[in-house]
Amino acid sequence: MFGHDHRDFPNSTGEYGDIPNVDAEKGLINGIPAVMPGYWGAKLGVIDLRLFSKDQGETWEVDHSFSTAELRSLVAGSDGAVEDLVVTEHEGTVEYMAETIADIDVNINSFFPQVVPDLSIQVVNEAQLHQLNKWKAEGEFADASEDAIFLSVSAPFKSGRNGGADYTNIQEGELTNASVADIYVFDNNTPAVLKMTGADMKRWIEWVNSNAYRSLPLSEGETFLVEEFPGYNFDAFFGGFNADGEGLLKYTVDVEQESRFTDINGHQYTETDNEQLVSLTYNGVEITDDAEIYVITNNYRASNSSMPGVDKAEMVKEEFAFNNRELVQFYLADRLEMQEGTELEFPNAKVFQLVAPTTASVSFASAKLEEAIRCATNEITGLSTDGEDGTKEGTPGFTIYNFNFDYSGEFNCTAK
């Protein structure tokens, strides 16, 4: 019985069917029944074992040739008696989640984070960096050098893992309590700080590049984005803004170059001398390999000691008093307290840029949502779509989008 992928097993979609000794349709692994019951408590995994005894019940064995595995849906309906018992709590929760925290000048979504810098990541990064700078002002990291760089890193936690509508999609020009949960899905992550070098940071970015993108030009039938690489692992760095409101951290990735990491199998890989990262600057100055860097992230990522970039870093702080979702709430409250009015502006720091000198455009699958199509066709530079239906990891219910590597204009989605 397993569940880390939050997907269905057994299944008839072909997923996991290419793994040796796995029969995904029958739900067998090495001939043994197995179940993974999806996500959000929507299914129950059931294994039915056929037992037999050769000694009149003194001992028993399992006959797997007759044992079965199946998933049963739990969402056919709800129990009216239970609904009546929790109606007050339910209505109170709905009202609380709908409360407005602040008005915002743009919509925030996670439709296209791998090709254009994404506000759903940036808001989390702003909150984390805000906390990191608070700790620094309170005297933490007192042994840091004068030119140490303080950064944040996060990822898009909702990016189609559970279907074409499973994306952060904050509209109507307002942030609510529900919005915070929509931006930061995982409520069990706590903040942690890593001390690393510029070389570590570059390897981290190259690791993300190697996993997320296929080097161009593509072979026939290949997609630009590696669909098996989950969005919650697409880490994007952030360094705050300068006095002119421009992003301090900038990096450029050439996706026509060969990937640095090849033969990737989990955290087993071959590391080469290839480089897709062609520029990495902070406040206009190239970050050197020996630069001293402090990065705030979540404990899940910071403890991933086998991942390039993290593997040689030192964890210098873990904080268990609050979680990363609460950091977002604290940050929004601090910003509102320091200003007049209830509208918050979120300019895009435009941290990274993909370049492909000889490639006209690439295609990829993303959200099948009206708002995503509006953003791609009317708002965000370089993106377009014909509304063609597509699949992601073989799962239908997505839309195909095109990106032509144009970063010349604005790519925030304005509020309707």
C-alpha cells in the first residue's frame, strides 16, 4: 500500500505500465497486489488476498494468483446526517476562507511557471525573504560576510498534478484567506536556511534546468517540458528589489545547450561540464563561484541532501514555530501595516529568462481554464494558444500552449 505520488494504482491509463514487472491494469508489482488510492481521500484502495493452508489451519499462505487489487470511489455522495452535525463548522470555515485580506492589482496564477517568472512563486519567495531579512536584522547570521547574498527559493505547488484545473488561479483582484492556501498548498512545510556558495547555487539551477527542459532542438514526438518532472520541484530563486523597483537577482538559461545532468534517475545522475546557465547576476554583478549565499526555503527542500546544490550546503537554521504558509500571512499583514489602504502591488521581478537563439517556438501542456487562455492570448508576452486539447503524462484534460521566448513586454495577468 503506497501513496506518495498521489495517483491511481491500479489504473488503465498506461501510467507505470512501462516499469519492469509492473502490471498497472491488474494492480500487481512483481505479481503482488498493490494499491495507491489517488488524492484528497477520493478513493479507497482494496486488496483482496486469497489464503490457503496445507496443515488444516495451523499456518497460512497467500495465493497471489487469485488475489486482487482495486480502487473504489468514495465521492458518490455525502451523508446527510454528518452534514447536519457539522453545518455550523462548515459554514464558518467557508466564511473565514472567503474573507478578503487585501486588494491586488494583478491576478496570480501558476499556469506557466517554467517559461515565464511566476507570481505564485514570487509571493512565497517575497514572504520567505521578508522573514530571512527579519532574522538578519535581529542578529542571526552574525558571522556572515559583508558581501553575503541573501535569497529565497520556492516552487509552484499547484501546477497540474491533479488535472487541468489544478492550478493556482486567484482572480477578481483580491487576496482572501483561501488565496493563501491556494498559493501554498502544503501546510506541513516549515522554513529553513541554507548557507552555500555561488557554485552550489549554479548547480541547483542547472539541476532544475536538466530535469525541467529537453534540450533543443526536440526529437520527433518530444515535448519541451519534461512532464514527469513535477511542478513542486521547479525551484525558482528570488533576491528582492532594488530602489528602482527592479529585481536584484537575474539569470538566463540557454535551452539549446546540452543539459549538465544526464541519465537522471531520482537523485542518481551523471554530471557533465555542460552549462545551460549563461548568466547569473545580483544587483548587476555576476555571482562568482566562491560567493557566500544564504537561501531560505522549506524544510522539505533543505533536507534533500542528495540533490545537487543542496548536497554541499550547510543548514544553518530550522524554524518549527510556524510554517511557510503562515509566513505568507505574516508578510501580507506586515505590508498592509506599513502602508495606507488595502491594495497591494505585485510587480514581477522577472528573475529568469529562457533563450533559444535558433528556435522559433515550443509547445507544452498546461491549464484547461478560461483564465489561462485569457492570460496567454491577451496578456503575457510570448505566449499563445489555439485552444487545442492536450495531455500531460498521458492524462487528458489539458490545453496546448506555445511560447516564442519573447520577454520584451509585460507578462502579469491583469485583474479583470
